[in-house]
Amino acid sequence: MSQLEETQESLSRMQAFDPKSLAREEDLGRNFDFSAIVAPASKLIRLYNQLGLTTLDDFPGPILTQIKQQADADFNRFQQVLDFDPTTVQNQNPTQPRDQLIQQVTNAYDPAFQKLFPFISYGTSKSVDFQRMENEARAMLQNVKDEASEITEQLSEHQEQAQGVLADVRRVAAEQGVSQQAIYFKDEAEAHEELAETWRSRTTKLAWGLGGYAFLSIFFHKWSWLQPEDTIQSIQLVTSKILIFGVISYMLFLSAKNFLSHKHSAIINKHRQNALMTYTAITDSAATEESKDVVLNHASACIFSPQDTGFIKSQSQQSSTTRSVVELLPKTTMKLDAQ
């Protein structure tokens, strides 16, 4: 066996040694066990583990001999502890040789460190490949740059998507904002429609009442208890008939007028509700800001100007609408000239 192989065998034997086996508590009992050297032995074995077996290939023969001798000497101390038998000690207290073995193992670390430290340093420097570390660092740095570029691209894409979503949200919010305003006109239309039906019923009843009174008044002079006996009573009868007829007629007129007013308001508010619901679609069809201004002006005039519903006559707003369009034309012309 070559010197290298012998040294590797001695070194590996120390590295694989189990320091807990030195305690021997079950064999020797608490009075003679070696529990005190478990920690120093573990420290010594860790020192040997720092010297790699592959590093021995670079050492010359004399250095291999030094390492082998040191490893064998320390292993011999462990072996003496394993072979210790207090019954074989003659003419002396077994405690003394036990304490000597404990002291030897405890003191073995310092000389072993002094002898193995240069070789451990050499093995550590050999195991550190600075060029490899530099290459790995450069590769890691490049990888970080690539990932950063990829993340930046993804963030840019997400930003574009977010801006698109934000624009859609704003558009929908604007549409919803306009559409939600239509609910006020809807409520007003329903309220006026309900009142219109109420006044329609009252108008119908008053009309039937007026017709019934007019029919009965033909026969008032024939009723004995209403038949006038002189001119004064005749005048009183005619006057009372006219007053009652006038009051009922006036109530019928007011009832019909209220019915027409509420019906007119219900139709106007329904028209404004429909106008607001379609306002966004109309403005989106406009290509330029000037066109949107014209559309906005027309839509506002259509929504808020008086309308002729057939129930109540309103003056035509054609002149004001035309004038509003004409007022917008100079602004459009000026912008076209500026271009």
C-alpha cells in the first residue's frame, strides 16, 4: 500500500469515528465512564474533517507521513479509551489511569491543530475556485438583468392593459353617470302618470255628473215642490240652476286641466329619460369636438326645451335651436382656419 493510501486510510478512520462511543457509560458505570471526553473528542474529529481526502494528492511524502502519524496518534488515544478496563489495573487506583486518558484526549487538540492547520488552509484555498465564483457571479448578474428586463416588459404591458381598463372604466362610469340621471325623469314621469290617471277618473265622474244635472234640470219646473208660483221664484230657480251648472262646469274644467297638465308632464319627463339614455350613443358618433358641441347643444335643447305633446300647446323652439347652431359655427370655422 502506498504512502498516500495509508494516509487516506488513517485520516478517513479519524473522520468517521463516533465520539459518543467513548463514553462507555453502560460498561464502566458513572464512576469510571469517559463522558467528559466526548466534547473534546468531537472537537478534534471536526478538525480532521476540515482536511479533505482529495487534498492529500498534492502533498509530498514527508507531509503525508506527518499527517498519518498525527492521525494514528490521536486514534490510538481513542483506542486506549475503548480498551480501558478498570479490573486489569494492578497495584493502583483505576481512577488515576482513567483521568490520565481523559487529560490526554483533552490536550490532543492543540498539537493536532498546530500540525494540521497549514494543510487545512491549503485544502481550503484549493477548494475555492475564484474564477468559477467570478463566472457564477457574472452569470447570476446577467440572469438578474435578463429577469429585470423581462419584468420591465411585463410591467409595460400590464401598464398598457391597466390604462385600457381605466379608459373603459371611465367610459362606463360616464355612461352610467348619464344613465343614472335619467332615473329622476323616470320617477317624475311615473308620478305624473299616476296623478293624470287620478284626474282622468275625476274628470270622467264630473262630466257624467254635469250631464246628469243638465238632463234633470229640464224637468225641474214640473216638480211640484220646485214649481215656481210667481216671477221671483222663477228667477231664483233659473239663477240657482245656472250657478250649480257653472260650478260643476268649472270643476270639470279644472279637473280636465289638471289631467292634461299631468299627462303633458309625464310625456315630457319620459321623453327626457329616453333622451338621456341615448345621449352617450349620439355623442360617441361625433368625430370631432366641434361636432360633439353641436350634438350637446341640440340634445340639451331637445331635453330641456318645452315640447308640444298634444295635451298642452307649447311655442316652437325652432328659432332658438337654429340660433344656437349658428352661434357654434364661428368657433368651428375659426379652428378650421387655424389649421
